[in-house]
Amino acid sequence: MYIRWQTRPTKRAKYGSRRINEGAIWSLVLVESIRVNGKPRQRHVAYLGTISKFDTIGVCRRGFAWDRLTERLDRLSNQILPEDRQHIEAAFAERVPRITNEEYDECVRGRAAWREGIKAFALALRRRGRGKGSPLSTAQQRSKLCC
């Protein structure tokens, strides 16, 4: 078994010629070589995910890409031999370098702080009557109807 990298260019912006995300998008497909009627074929085993070239630049993005890959390979542990898993991870590491444990811990702390900030922002919106689940006053309801 091995990873087949499917590459496609990123989409262009709707207006102008600037690309949204310079580079390429890679889809990872786990395939197995088999022979059908004496001819070599690839049997699709599992879809492992998508990663963009942009995601390989940032430390945290690389760490979370490794998390997703590890999770998917864990789910496929009944179909993949340990030797195959090592080869798959080595092939992935060629394009998406691993990060250290210290870098990963810093990313996890940063993500937790970001989520807390989002929760605080949503709570502030609810208190002001603009968030999800907050009842609108009659004046706000009238302004929504007219504008």
C-alpha cells in the first residue's frame, strides 16, 4: 500500500487574476497495487484527506495535518500493516515535515486561547442582543422588517 498524491491547482479569485491560495492542493489517497486480468491496477483503499501547499508552511497547520492523518490511519489499523503505516508516514513526511513536541504544545495552547476568545466574543454579542439564540426587542424586529 502507498499514498497516491492527486494534485490540482488552487482556484482563481472570482474577480481579478490573483489566486486565493498560491500553490497546489494535494489529495491523499491510500491505494493498493493489484492485478486484474494480468494488468496492474490500483485499488482504492481509503481517502486520507486534503492538504494545500500553503498548509505546509505554517508550523501549527503542519501539526494539525499530522493529527488528521494519524487519526485516519488509526481508524484503518485493521486494514494496514505496521510496516505499511511506516511507509505511508514517511511518504507524508517528505511533503509535510513533522513538528517537535514543543511546537505542537504551543499550537494546542494557541488554539485553546483562540477558542476562548471566540466564546467570549459570542457571549458579548448575546449580551448585546445580537448573538444566536438571543431574543430580539420589538424595535430590532421592526428594523429587520423595514431594512
